[in-house]
Amino acid sequence: MALLKYEEIAESLRARIAAGEFAPGEILPSGRDLAEQWSVSRATTVKALDVLRNDGVVTAKQGTGFVVTETPVARPAGARRAGSARIAGGMPFLRVGEPDWAEPPKRVADVLGMAPGTTTLRRIRVLQLPDGSPHSYAEAWFPPDIAEASPRLAQTAPIPEGTTRYVRRQTGRFPVEGVDVTTVRMANETEAHHLGLSEPTAVAVVLHTAYDQEGRPLVCEEGITPSPHYEQVDTYAM
């Protein structure tokens, strides 16, 4: 399906950011300049820039314009449903260590269809609240076929165009279905350390799996959110 004009502009800007034309902290062309370049209305370019802002690629600064974000942004664990933060935006995060190849927990291996002893690419991050305190701890596991075809996943640098778009460009595969399984337990020692929990605390554990157009898993992510930060609201007809 053809992209709408504002989507085309947004994708072009993503690609230019990913290529390093606009580094973190640099200002993007103004809406007026983009409108002239693309021969569209300024409203169209503003809509394109808003897409990038909602995805955490840029931030809007009063009197300056849209600036490439210096802090990577991700979706909060446990907020993946339509209309949630997964659609509307994200929050800053800190990368924990460097991406590495490790054997995933059995529950992750089972979802990914990995045999015992098989290693997969793991990326760990801690998502932050506006005051910089931890919101959630997340481990994302990428199957070998995805990781090997997408080498930037193994780098610590953020992926400006977003992981989903990068993987799609590298593999032709993209998510069409997400499955979230939510359970509750006590935080373990590692999670408590990264979440700054000084006392035993109950956490919501969201095991999120994204499946591609052929039903194959693209990534399995386990998000750990302390109970004070976790809330799920469902609205439905009765």
C-alpha cells in the first residue's frame, strides 16, 4: 500500500537520521522548508514531524524546532495495546550493558521455538519516568535468523528509524500480531537492583511476542514493572 505524503516525508527523515545526516541534538529542517522541498502544505510536514515526535525520534523545543533526540525512547512494558503508549509514544530508557548472545529462559525459548542450549541476541534496557527514576526493566530476545540479518541490533547505539522498521528493511518481515501474557510475581535480585527496589516488591511481568506475516516470532520481550507503576484499563461495550 502506498504511503501517504506525510508518511513518506517522515520515512525520508528517519532514513536521513539513521544515515547520520542529522545527529542527536541537531535541528531538522523547519516545516516551512520541508513544505517547499516536498511541494506540500505546511500542515502536511507538521503532521510528518509529529509522527517522528510521537515515536520518540525527535523532540520539539520552543523557539528552536524539532531536534533529534539524544535519549533513546522505547515503549513502556505492559503498555502495548492499541491506544496505549505503544501507539501514542514512549519514554526514555537506559541501555543495560551491551547486547549479547545468551541462552534465553525456558519460557522465552519455548515461544521462539528454540531448542535447549540455543543462544539468541539479548538487549536489556531500563525505561525511565520523567524524573529519571526507573519505570520498568525489559529484556528483548531476537531469534538468530533475525539477529544475524540485522547487525545493528547487536550495537549499543540507538536505531533512529526504530527497531521494527530496521528489521523490516533488513529481512522483509514485520509484525502483524502481538501476544501479551501477563503474570504477577515478586521481583528477583537483578530486577530489584535495576528498578531501585529496596524492599520485596510485587511486579507485573508482561511476556510480549511479535509475530510476522507468516506467524513466525520476530522478538520476545519480557517487561518487568513494579506494581505501583502498572495499570491496565480495558473499555468495552456491555
